[in-house]
Amino acid sequence: MINNKKYFVAIAGNIGSGKSSLTTLLSKELGFSPFYESVDDNPYLSDFYGDMKRWSFNLQIYFLSHRFQMHKKIVESSQSVIQDRTIYEDAQIFAKNIHSIKRMDDRDYKNYVSLFNAMIQFLKPPDLLIYLRANVDTLTNQIKTRGRSFEKSIEKSYLEQLNLLYEDWINNYKIGNLLVIESDGIDFVNSNSDLKIIKEKILAKLSTI
């Protein structure tokens, strides 16, 4: 803990922006407990990228349930924590995008949004949200580097649309403190100096909370 306080920090960002890597690095640097989104053990993700329209509702409900349970554990924890992606992104970025590109029908989307809105009434927002802003070239390069087979079919246009929704969400984010990290051109995984700069920015923000 910093200043003998418990902090809830969350990292937001598009696919391939480096959220999981930064979560791991910062958990070690700050001594926070890391919480990761369900990817490798997700039973729907591979099917979704193969047939988005068929599996979109199943995937989003799975993420919503998993993220709600994780968020509840985070709030109840006695330790400071850092979370890889938030429940808010599920609804306000990913489900919204899937619906807008006609890969989820109106009935399923309305059902999903209604459930999300009911859930978040019981959740405390993060003390600090870190947004990793990255352009599509950065995202595609990092997606290729990590080599997940089910991500090979992700189209640039899909990432571009997600980026637009992220920008709109971040510009209207009012539920807690926000730190935007411009991640194009930096390498916090392999550069200790880049990681140190990010860490110092986070500590400066947390010191004001």
C-alpha cells in the first residue's frame, strides 16, 4: 500500500495495447495484487472470432459475469489491486461495437445492457483508471508479436472502430480519476526508463487521492 491506503487501479485499452503486460509489471513495482481478464481459459473467445454473430452474446455475457465477480473480489480485498480491463469496457466499448456492426441483434443487446446497468449499481469504480492509448499500427504489431492464433482474423477496421469508442468513453469518463498514457513509441516491457516514467505518473496521481 502507498501512504497506508488501499488503492484500486485499473488498466483500460484496446486489444493489443499492452494491458496485461503493464498489469504484471506494475503489480511487481507497486506491490499490488494483479487481476487479469479471462483470455486463455475463455470458452467462447476462439469461437467468437470465427463467427462473431453466432457467439457475440455468449461471449459478452461470459465476460460480464467474470468481470463482475472479479470486481467484487477486488473491492472486498484488503490489499491494493491492479486490474487488467474493466467491466465498463465490456459494455461501453465491446458490446456496443459488436451491436453497431450488426454482429449482435437488438434484442440481445438490450438484454445485455439492462443486465450491465443493474450490475454496476453495486460496484465501486476504480480509484484510478489508466488508459493506454495506441494507434492501430501499434495494436496490430503487438497482436502479431504475442501470436494468439484466434486473433489472426481481427480486422484493422474492427480495431479502428474500437479505438473510436474508447476515445468517446475516455472523453466522457467521470466516475473516478483518470491517467492517459500515450503508448505509441514507448516500450515499457523492455525499457526500464519507460516503465519508470509510467510508474512515477501513477504514484503522482495516487498521492492526490
